Amino acid sequence: MEEQAAPATPTVDQADRQVSPATLPRFKPFSVLGSTMDAKLKVRSARLQLEAQEKELVRKADYDLRLQVSKLETEAERED
């Protein structure tokens, strides 16, 4: 009796072929990390919006002041 040499590559049974390969866990769009990032973006957006509104108020106040000074100077020149 001759011993049969083991093949270099193991054979694969049909049952082994049907097993799905190991994969990464599914992506969860509403994970804690995602909602934390969303919250940070919303806070940043709100801060930027408030800063823009404040700048606009300062610019408008400066414009109104200059306009008032200009009107007063024009009135003063007419009285002379």
C-alpha cells in the first residue's frame, strides 16, 4: 500500500464556500459620534451667525453715527 501524499493546497468543501466572509460591522448613521459631530457643527454655525449679526449691527451703528455727524456738519455750515 502506498500512502497518498497530502495535497499542498487543502481542498474546500461545498459547505465552506457558502459561508460569507468576515466583514466590518454595518455603518450606523445615527451613531453617537455622528450626532456629536452634528451638534458641534450646529453650535459652530450658530456662533458664526451671531458674530455676523453683531458685526452687521456695529457696521450699521457706525454708518448711522457718520450720517448723523454729516447732517450736523451740514446744518452748522448753513447757519454760518
